[in-house]
Amino acid sequence: MKKNNIYILALTLLFAISSCTKVDFGDINTDPDSPNTAIASSLLAGGQLGFRTIHYGATRPALYVQYVSNAQYEDASVYTTQRYDYAGYYAHITDLNKVIELNSNPDTQIAAAAYGDNNNQKAVAMLTKAYYFNFMTDNWGMIPYFDANKGIENQYNEFDEQLDIYQDLFNQIENALSIINTSTEGPSGDILFYGDMNKWKLFGNTLMLNMALRLSKKDPTLGKKYYDKAIQNGVINSNSDNIYFQFTSIYDNLWYDSFVTDNREDEILSKPFVDALIGTGSNTAPEDPRLEKYGSKSQNAGVYVGAPYGQRNPEVKDFSFITDDIIYNATAKGYIFTYAQTLLNKAEAAQLNWTTEQTAEEFTNDGIEASMEQWGVNSSDINTYISNRPAFNGLKTIAYQKWVALFMQGYEPWFDWRKHGSNQVPLTKPTAATTAGIPNRQAYPLTALGTNKENYDKAIAIQGPDNLDTKVWWAVD
């Protein structure tokens, strides 16, 4: 009961917190049993709020990979905005660092243990940090990492190279996994897995697997090393293992906020995506049955129809909307890693000769089946699709099936597309685009130029121009 009360307190305190707000819980909250100690559960919950915005709240990557098109305003789909801020993630890291400090310092760890086993609290904070830093470096490329690991106050340091960041993140994940104790209580304030440490082990290993495949072009030796470790230690093995952020009445789905709370219909399904899934079928009976789960038929014509990408589409009733299960469901699941994604990662590993467990085609078929089961497609339709899909064509087929399976899964489909290249997925460059093509990264925030210019200049001298066209290290052929 005490743990539940602490969790409710954390939810109440965090109701109005956005992902870009730095909150010093240590100043405003006190443990009644230790008046001068910050509440570790509140700090952890605050630190984990980044999961909410990286996933279903992320409209930009859904536009980048053309799951959706704009309705009233086309600016986002022609990439008018170049710069995006990362200060919010450093703010979350500040909170997570405080959790680690409270559970490591002999003067505070006894009081902190009221919120769960000290090592388990540290492991959860470490794995959450690793996930954020992996997201940040995949998004921007070189970022302040080693000296910035202390949080928001230290984000204006030297930008570190991606290989160095990846190597250290693998170490951090391994260190976190090594101290997890599944026989003792997980941390209060854990708004991802509610203290289930077996799920945190699964999360850490699956994160490691996903990162390993990201390195397949630039450092396959390092990638295979950590692919093997992740597989040996245990990754997602069924749809029941799928890892997701559970939106609630407090941490509600940001797509719901847009469509219902704000009454905005700004995104509709995109023509490149809808046409690909219709395939050899029709606009009432598409070849890929997932289209019927991903979206709805247009209100005016009663057929599946995608909106042209990179332009205004104000007559929204002419087009298909994202499924009601996402845009009208405040408590939807925001998928982070899935069984389908894991199987398709294994397919890629098989294609690269990293594993002989199954053939790449067998893993691909298993991934398609898992994706369709995840979205509620019936077994006969699954078998029909797999039996009649185009002939297997190595990485091209795997990349295409990842694009379809990762529908609305935050930044993951965009990261994956950037690694495989535009020839793997049928995307369309908008004629009015402000870039050379589909974005390959997001540009640094203006604060990097204004307050960290010396280090900023060093980074772009190594990485390339600070725009949306420059590829990050692991994506360069």
C-alpha cells in the first residue's frame, strides 16, 4: 500500500509537467521520514516522461517517413523547421542522475531505499538515460555526452562522436543490467514498467539489440558483438513482451490531445503509405490487411485514400484518417520496441550473416506475422498475405517490412529508413521541400550556436553542415 501511495503522489505532482520543463523535485518535495531528502520516486517519474513525447507524441518522424500528410498547413512536410531543441532530455537526465546519486551516496541511500531496492533504482535510471542518449545521438548525430552526462547544466560542452557514444552506451547498458535484482522490489515512481525488473532486463537487452543493428553499415564487428550479447541475455520473444508506454488519464496520448482536446485535424494518412499497402489489391480491399487496422476509409468516398504528401490537403474528409484506436484513445499504447521489430532485426542480422538461427526470409515472414497479430489481423488474412507477397529480395524486403511494421512507433521507423537509404522504401520528395530530400537528421538548437559555438563549430567540421541533409555517422555509406 505504501508503494501505491507513493506512486499516486508522483502522478499528482507531475500532472502539469511537459517534457521540456526542468523540475527540481529536491527543492519542493520532502520525504516525511527524511525531511531533507528529495523524493526518489518523483524524480524517477519526472525523468521518464521523455518516453511520452519520443513516441506517439512525435508527429515529425511520422511525416518524415510519410505515414501521414499535412492537412491545413504543409510547412512540416516540406521541412520548414530545421532546428529542434534537446534541452528537455538533458532536464530528464538531471532528474535521473539525482536518482542515481540518492541511491549511491551512503548518506542518502538508506532513505532512498524506501522507494525500492537501491540497485534497482539505479539500474532503471541508467537504462532510461541510455535510451535517451541513444535517441539523441541518432537524431542529431554528435552531441554533448561525456561531460554532459550530469544533465541540463552541462549541455554546453564538447560534442562527442557517435562511435564513442555508442561504445559507452553499450557499457552503461551492461552495467545497469548487471546490478538488477529481480528478487527484490522495483522502484516506486516507475511509470514505464511499474517496478517490474524482469521487464527492465528485457528492455535493456532489446535496446542493445536495436543499437547493434544500427551499426551494421559502419561498424559491423562492434554491432555483431552486442547483437550476440543481447540475444544470449534475452530479448522480446512474443507480442506479450512488447514494450510500450501506457498512456493514462494523466499522461495522455498526445495524438488524442491534438485531435480531441485541441480539436485539430492536422494529420491524415499519406498517399505513399496508403498506396504501398493497397498494392495489388483495391481501395476497399487492400493487399496488406494492416491498412484496415492502421487507418479508416475516407468519410466522403468510403475507400482507403491517402493525401498527397508535401502540400495542403484541407478537404480532410476526402482522405483516410489514422485509426481511431490512436487519435481518439487517450490511453493508447505508445510502442517502444515490439516483437515484430525484433524479428525483422533478426532478419537483417541473418542477411548480414550475423546469425544462422533461421534464414532472413524466415525471420521476415515471422516478423510480418507478429506485426499483423499485434494489430489484430486474423490468421487467414495473414497467411494469404505472406503466401502472395512479392518475392523476398534481401534487405530491400526487410527494410520495407520494417517501415510497415513500425507504423507510428515514434522515431524508430525514421531512424531505420535513414540507415537503409531511400531506395529501400517508396517515399516521395516534396516538390516544395527546403531540403535535398527526406531529412537525414535534425539540426542543433539555436542555443548550441549562441552559447556553445566553439564546440558547435568543431562538431560541424567533423560531421558536416548543420542541416537536415547531413547524414549521421552510422548512416554514411
